[in-house]
Amino acid sequence: MSTILHTINRHLFTLLAVVAMTLGLAVIGGPASAAAISASQVTLIRTGGFAGVHDCYVVDSTTVHADTPRLMQLVSSWQFRRLDATYPASTQGADRFVYTVVVRYGHRWTKTVHTIEGADAPAVLWQTISLTQQISLDVSSTPAR
């Protein structure tokens, strides 16, 4: 009887871990913690502003830059993964930048977040925007060797 209960508990725990991973949750100390969700690419699209720009910045996990690991950890965090899809501006205004952040996790799952300059969005989103832009600009301005 004890062996049957142990087997049932093990299968139940495995099922719960799979569900938790699917929902983006981590089970501390269980199988999900060993297979944490990791970002593989961050794309930032910035449009608008006074000149009506359309800029695209891409950083992937292989981008050679001191802050790449920090960015990948940031967008892999539960704080980022739980962001709402949209953070609109609380007041009207012209000539603001509109940001779209698309994060790819592996080959199957993406998270997209939209915001506008001046929106009351969480700090993790603004940090992601700033880091992605800075890394991309630094890498693109690095002379080829």
C-alpha cells in the first residue's frame, strides 16, 4: 500500500510541476526549479516620437556584451513574466515613443508587452527597455575585428 501511495504522489507531483511550468510558475525544490524558464531573445520596437521613428533592437542570449546575462535574467524573472500585456499612458500627449517588447523563451513561447513613454509601468519593464536598447546600440557600434 505504501508503494502505491508513493507512486501516486510522485506522479501527482510531476503533473503539478508540468502545470506550474506551463503557467510560468516555479516549484521550489522540485523538477520545475531544475528546468527554469529562460529567455533566448529580446526584441524592442520603438516607434513615434517627434520624428516618427521606427527602431528595432534585438538582443539574444548569444549577444556578446557584459549586460546580456543581466537582461536575460531580468526578462526570465517572474516579475517580468507576470507583466500585463499593455501599460497605456495615464494622460494624453503628443510625440511620445511607443514601445513593444517581445521576449522569446526557447522556441515555443513568447511574451509581448506594449507601453508608451510616460506610462505608469513597473520598473522591470523600463529596465528591460533601457538595457535592450543600450546593449543593441553598444554592439552595433562596436567595430568589427
